[in-house]
Amino acid sequence: MNVKLKVAPDAAPLYDETPVEPDVTSATASPDDRLEQAIQELRNATAADLLDNLLQVSPNRFEVIVLDVLHRLGYGASRNDLQRVGGSGDAGIDGIISLDKVGLEKVYVQAKRWQNTVGRPELQAFYGALAGQKAKRGVFITTSGFTANAVDFAKSVDGIVLVDGTRLVNLMMDHEVGVTSRLLRLPALDRDYFDEE
């Protein structure tokens, strides 16, 4: 069972994320190969569940989740250094991250809980909002994807990072935001133990 996240037909890939899955059958695969395949299946299913849940939360909750992900990535010395400012009249800025204790360096965040692909006009509006704040850095995070024109625009300007739904759920899994991990104890032979001294 290989579950793929839905990608809009006009979405441009942000990075190569094609997982290399071994073509194994239970008769010829080693236990390690079967375990790796099972872990990938679990990860794919969790990613799809995460995306479904993100699409069902309120826009306000989504903004909080995005800030939690950024904090787990190491942005802001404490969670208090990440401020949610979204809502009506937010001027295109949903969050602000202080990178230092006095707030001299900031990253501005736009969080879009969308099913439709984000296009160039939305990125241009965000870039304008950044300019209005005299900001040097911004991150645009969405549950969907970005059109090729949007990706090209982000590459043509300084200081904008794009995070699509696939990358967002992978970051959430990697940094345990909205998910928990379990530790499996797998026995392996300790050959050194049997060596004679």
C-alpha cells in the first residue's frame, strides 16, 4: 500500500522527494527490506492523515500549527518568540518570528490552509506585505502546492522560502509536531560477543 499526497496538476515540485522504494516481494526480500518498506508505508499513511487533518482545522489553528513547526525547527529562542498575528486586517502576515532576543531580526510567515494551488499573485501579495514591513525574510507555507510561476517568482526575489503540503507534513513527522513516534527494539546479533579473546 503506497499512499501519495494529492498534488494539484499545476503544482511545481519544490525539491526532489521521490522516495526510493525497493521492489521487494515477501519471498525474496530480507527482513530488513520488508521492515523498511513497512516503515515507508506507515510514513506515507501518516503523511496523508496529517494533511487531511490540517485541511480540517480552522485557519487560526493552522497558523498556530505552522508556528509550532517553525519553533521545532529551531526558530525563536522560545515559543514566545513566535507571534501569531493572522486574522482580518493582518496585511498578509500570519506570524512573526524573532530570531534574536531583542527582535532585531525577524522572519514573517504566511500560512495558507488551501486545497487549490498557490499562484504567483498570492506570492506577489506576500512579497508586498514583506516590503510594507521592511522585512528581509519570509516563509510561505501551504497545505497545497505552488504553481511553476509562483516558484519562479520566489526564486527571482531574495528572502522568500516556500513550503508546500508535502514538505510541511514531512517536517511535522520529522520533528514530531502533531505526531508521536514509537521506539521499536530490534534484535541483532553481536558477533563481537562470540569472539574468543
